[in-house]
Amino acid sequence: MGMGKWFDADDVREAYEHIRDHVRRTPLEEAVYLNGGDTCYFFKLESQQIGKSFKIRGAYNTMSRLSDRERRHGVGTVSTGNHGVAVAYAARELGIRDCMVVVPMGTPHSKTDRIRYYGARSMMLGSDYDDSITLGINYIDRNEMFFVDPYEYDPRVYCGQGTIGLEILEQNPEVDTIVVPVGGGGLITGIATIAKAMRPDVRIVGVQTSACPAMLQSLRDGVCYNRYPTSGRTVCEAIVGGVGQIAFDMLPDLLDQMIIVSERSIRSAFKFMVSREQLSIEPGSAMVVAAVREHAELVGGHNVALVISGGNLDADVLSAILEEDFGDEG
């Protein structure tokens, strides 16, 4: 493999064969109200995945390959919720008895309750995600557990997430543009790797919240910001924090466009998705819809797949956003 290439499309295909019987092939559903003249938009509904997010793909691909000794020692991870839910579910499925998920303070109960439902322990450590990572890895190492990496250094996680790209192009070979929410970069890097191999002219568009444009700044500055502060309040708690090393190394060759959207436009897009498209998604996932509504010309394309990354929805956040007035846009 070339420099900066940690895995390739064949690794993603292999991951798909490995996990396909253990995850859902989620729908690729045409949008009804998100119209763009001669552009068709399709929602890839990972919000309907097991554990209500795409994270089970990477977690299962990694954890199902652990040695007996690693399984006996237990697994641990650090998560704002969705990755933790996925690790907890995979641990239960694989018979791994001890599973610890460290979450930052303020993680929605909808996520911590689900983590415990699948039989894992959860512990709040740290004021934000970056703080949690530092404290959590320390705890996991001290207890000699296997750390299930969300997005930094484990290619198996990236390959698992990438299987979404394979499904999209199998479900609709006409898709010419894939729009992906970006936090640490695992999802977009995995998807882009397989999608560009299957269809070299496919455009890959990333979207970040203006509250935490870590990837954009990393690529601009040529520095992998593996910790990155969030400014102000965000509804994208699942998609903030620093950048993964693998994503930083591989994404420059794969990314066609990065779009930054405001928190207001994300909340407005979320309200639109719930009330108009009638889809149950988590607010952060609406950033790809915000990108289309605010910057359709930057997204481009005729058949555009929007990756809806999660559906773990906090009732309080839902009611608060539904009560907001966004003028005509919401």
C-alpha cells in the first residue's frame, strides 16, 4: 500500500462479508420534500441500524476478531454515546462479559440507558469528549481491557464503517455524490475508500458543524488535531472532537468538498426531517441535510446520497427544537 494508506477497498469488501449477517442493510430512501430541481436526494438511514447508528459496523468488525485472551480481559471504549451503544451490543452478541463505556458528562440518558440495556457498564468521566478520551483510556489500560478505538488508529473500524458506501452503490448504482457527516473522520474515510473504487467519478462531500470544524482545520493546517475544542453549545454531541490519524492520512486523496454549516441550520434541518420527511433521526445527523439546504451548489450531483448517521434522539432536545421558529425554513 502507498504511503498514508492504512487499508484499501478490498479490506472494506472483506469487512462486509465478515459483518453482513450481523448488521442491517439499511434502507436508501428517496427524499420526498428535499427537492433540488433535477437533483434526486436519497437518505441512507443508518438511524435504523442496530443500536440506532452506523457504529455497530466498525465495532462488530473489530470485536469479532479479538483473541480469546482479549475477550476474557473484557473491552472498554470512550464514546459520546453511539459508539458505546454499538460496543455494548457487540459485546453481548459475542459473549464478552465485561464491557465498560466511558462517556462525557452530559451525555443524553437515551444513550447511557441503551448502553446499560445491552449489559455494559457506563461511567461518566470528563467534561467533554476529548477530556473523556484521556481519562477513559487511562482507566481501560489500568484494567487491562481491550480498547475499542472509535476512529483514531484502528483500520478495522474504518473498514466496517465503509461498508455503508458499498451498500449505497449496490442499492442505487446511479448515485454520483455521497454526503457524509464528519467528526473524527472514520465514517467518511471508509465510505470514500470503497465508493471511489467502485465508481471513480463519485464525489465525496464532508459536512462539519461550525462549532467544531476539526477536520477542515486539520487539512488546512496540515496538522492532525486529535483533540479539538467545541465552541458554544452544539446539538452534534455525537459528531464533535478531534480527528483520527487514519482519516487525516487518507482523506486528502478522497475528499472532493468540505462544507461547514451553522448550528442553527442544523437545528432547522433536523426540524424539517422530523416534521416534513417524518424520519426519526438525531440532530447531528441533520448536518448533511443542512448542507443541501444551505449550499446545494457546493454539494452538486444529480443522484445524491445523504448518510443519516444516527437516530438516538433525546426527547428534551426534540421538543426544544420543534418549538423553535426558523421562519419559512424549518
